[in-house]
Amino acid sequence: MRANNVLGILYTDAYNDCISDLTALRTMGSVPFGARYRFIDFPLSNMVNCGISKVGVIAKNNYRSLMDHLGTGKPWDLSRKNEGLFLMPPFNHGKGSYSGRIEALRNNMDFIHMSKEEYVVLCDTNIVCNMDFGKLLEFHQENGADITLCYKEGRYPMLANVMRLDLAADNRVKKVTVSPDAEEGEGIFGVNFIVMNKSLLERLINQAAAENYTTFEKDLIMKNVDKLKIMGYKIETFCSVIDSVQSYYDTNMALLDPAIREAVFDRMNPVYTKVNDDMPSIYGIGSRAKNTFLADGCKIDGEVENSILFRGVQVAKGAVVKNSIIMQSCYIGEDANLNCVIMDKYGVIRPRKSISGDTSYPIYIGKNITI
């Protein structure tokens, strides 16, 4: 399959509520991750690395930071005269914002219909995974599938409408169960990277509108298991579905493992992001940094251990930061002590303050907060 025959569509607001603290002022797709990236960078880079050259980004609320991050799409080579990056408006023909995936796609059906591509890839942005979409597209075509669902095995994400799959020996999906509420357990579940023929997507969305369907997973996937050839494609590489602040914290901390970091930032499949060059990080006399993932522009005069630091973070003399995620341009004052903290952008911790959570319950400090 030629990748330039594939249209990419990204949902940037799926499951915003699961990390509502972090998405209060931004969409899921623009949540900072891994010292210098945003969640949307991963599926978007997966698309362009395999040759997809037209991507629609569906946004709903608080998408100013997303627009600022994406710009014209130049870091992903999507700033083009033809095709390229398209931001999809969050309005339903003047009737207000859409209420779900089906309505979002229905609202943008003109864009989908006018696209000349034969296939479409639908992706959520709460998934940290660097995978070869080219192999996924080949699998879809070689198996003559109508729909291909990516899946993984393990703990079910605590999200609504997670698809639990029952697979045949040839990876054909025999059964899909969908619960409208989050449920605990382990097994095989669908990760929302979905490939299908564009004409089929148009037919299913039009059918959904005619029959008043509202749930993509239940009404379009589960109800068509016996009518369509739906295949499952196992994700073999590192893949984390963000379903809570705890999983956000754990996935960031996982980057401190060199094997996981190498899988997430595979040099053969680079993860692209907005370029914001800065000076190298500076380590002052007597400072100490151990097992820490730092972006450029940081100034470390204190002690940092087992932490993720974004661009422009300053850790003053005598300050100690452990097991924490400190976002862009935060300042940690002298002799302050942070442990198991997620600190959003532009925050300030005054001298001699002490804040401590636990690896099983990190404390979140909001954007522009001074303590």
C-alpha cells in the first residue's frame, strides 16, 4: 500500500477527562511529555514516517496551545502547497461543538469525502507509542481487511468504551465487547489506531447519522464484527495508553529506563516536535544530577534525581528534586525539596518549601502556580 494513498485523522480531545488537571487549559494532544514533546507528536510522527502526507487534526476545546505547537506543520514536513496538515473546526454546522467521535467525523465529512486517498488511519492522542505504520498498512492490505484494529495485551485502560477483543488464530476479530464505563481486568484490548477504507468509513458514518448511533466503538465496530472482515494487529513495541494522572506519571518515569527510552525515541523512526532551540543545560559547581532526563536550557545548581525536566527549568542551590516531572520554565527556590511532584509550566516553588507525594500518588501543581 502506498502511504500517500492514506489519509490520517487525529482526535486530540479523546479522554480529556481522565487527566482533567492537565487538560484544564489544553487538549490531550498538547499535554507535555518526555521533557520536550507533546502527546500528538507520537501518532503524527508515526504517520509521516511511513509517508502519509495529509493529516486532519480534530480539535474541540482549549486548542490554542495545540495550534501554537503544530503551527503550519513544518517540523513534520506537512507545510505543503498540496495536502499537508489541516486543523478541523469544533463546530457542528453552526449548532455548537460535537459530542463524540461519530459526530466529529460527520461534522468533517466534506473534508473526508473530498480527500482523494483510498484509506484512512484514525488515531487517538493519549497513546505513547513509536511504531511502524507502514507495516500496519501492509498488514491491512495483505489480509484484505475492511477494518484493522491495533491491540495489545495487559491491564485494561480505565477508560470508557474500551474494546475488548476475542481473536481467531489468524488474528481475525471474532468478538468485540464494549462497556460504556471503565472496568478493571486484564486481557486483549483495542488501542485506538484504526485502519479502514475511506469509502467504508463514509458509509458507516452516514449510517450512524441515519440511525442515530452515538458510540463509535459499540455502534460501528462491535455491531459489524459479523458483517465485515475486522483484523487485529498486535503492537509489539512499547505502548502506553494514558488513562489517569498516575499513568501519565508512570509513563514519563519509564523513560528513565534506557531500553524503554530507546524504543520510544527510535532513531530509525524519529519523533518530531516543534523546534525551540536553546542553550545547553548548565550544571553549577556542587550540583548533582543522577538518572535524569533533561531538555536544553535548564540551569541546575541543586540536586536532581530520577526526574524529567523540561526546557528552561531552574533548580537553585540547595534545592532537591527527586522522582518528579518539572515542566517548562519552572523555578525551584533555594533549599526547596520536591519528591513525586508533577509541576506544570511556569510554576515557582519559593525557598525552603517542601512538597512530597508518593510514586503511587504524585502531587500535581497547576500552571503558573507559586507556592
